[in-house]
Amino acid sequence: DVKVTQSSRYLVKRTGEKVFLECVQDMDHENMFWYRQDPGLGLRLIYFSYDVKMKEKGDIPEGYSVSREKKERFSLILESASTNQTSMYLCASSLGQNFYEQYFGPGTRLTVT
Amino acid sequence: QQQVKQSPQSLIVQKGGISIINCAYENTAFDYFPWYQQFPGKGPALLIAIRPDVSEKKEGRFTISFNKSAKQFSLHIMDSQPGDSATYFCAASIGGATNKLIFGTGTLLAVQP
């Protein structure tokens, strides 16, 4: 089974802090994704990566950056956390050209106070 | 153009009934239409998917109906069970250079015993 793990289930940070969310997948997938999930808005794509050191902006990249130094690991960085970044963050991965079959981690519930 | 509109936002169905969730899209470049199921505390998981050249796909109690001319597709859950209670997301995939999944806003399904 594909396993996608995220470093924290719950995280509480203060406004202005730098926040790192880590994601690791164990199935040698080329593609990795970061989404945020908010009630009534569904899942919105923040960034994705289709190869090591490659990154592409999604639909809502403002206020975020990413890093992919190894194939299995994809990090989401909030340079200066703000209260409007309080959300559920979901990491996902997929194989090669198969972008529709994504495997998700359990999510990180981030609260910025 | 890249939105996927999903309805209803929430749905209550009696055990044994049929649950129906609808989605609509505008962009004819979408090339795959998956449905994801999310249980509380878990990440979404692929449930079933369909290509636009197929009008219907059935897997067990779950059926996708696809109407290409109307740009609509729907998920039908036959003989709904309390264990089907979850949030359901429709999505649409764009291949080629864009390579991403656009999600609907989600439907919270509650199946009452």
C-alpha cells in the first residue's frame, strides 16, 4: 500500500512564525502535491512538484513556498504565518503521468493565532 | 473555466436509499473525472473514476454517470449504508502541460440507520 505521512497531525503557531510542514511518501512517486482544505471551498492546490528540485505553482501559492530535495520528501513552508492560513493541509503523491489517482496523507490541522 | 461545481453541499439519506451527488464543469479539456471519498480524520481516497468517452462506470454499489454534452457527471451510491457516511469530492483532471486535479467543493453525506 502507498503510504503518505505528514510530520504533524496538529500544529499551533503564532502570527509571523516560519512554519514547516513535511510530507514523505514511500512508493517512489514522481509527483507530489500540497493542498489546503477549507469548509465550503474543497481542496485547493497550493504547489506541486513532478520531479526532484522542480516545483510548479498551483491555484493559491501566495504566502507559501515549497522544497523538494529528495524524491520522497516534499516540504511546505509558510514564510510568515498569518491567521488566514489557519487550515487543514493535505499532502498527496501520484505516479508518473497519472495525475488523477492521487494518494493523500492524513493532513495537518494548522492553527495560527 | 477551470471550476468544478458540486451539489448538494450536504445530503441525508436513509439506510438502503440512493445517494446522488452532482457535478458540472465548463472546460472541455478535462480528460478524467475521479471521485474521492474522505472519512473524518483521514485524507481523501480515490473511489472511482471515469473517462469522458464512457457514459457510465459501475464498481459495486458506486456508479458514475457521465453526460458529455451537458458537461455533467454524477455519483450514485445504491443501497446506501451508514459506513458510506463521509465527504465526497468530485474532481477533473487536466493532462498535458498543466497536469493537475481540480476538485469540487465537497458533499457531506450522512446515511441514517
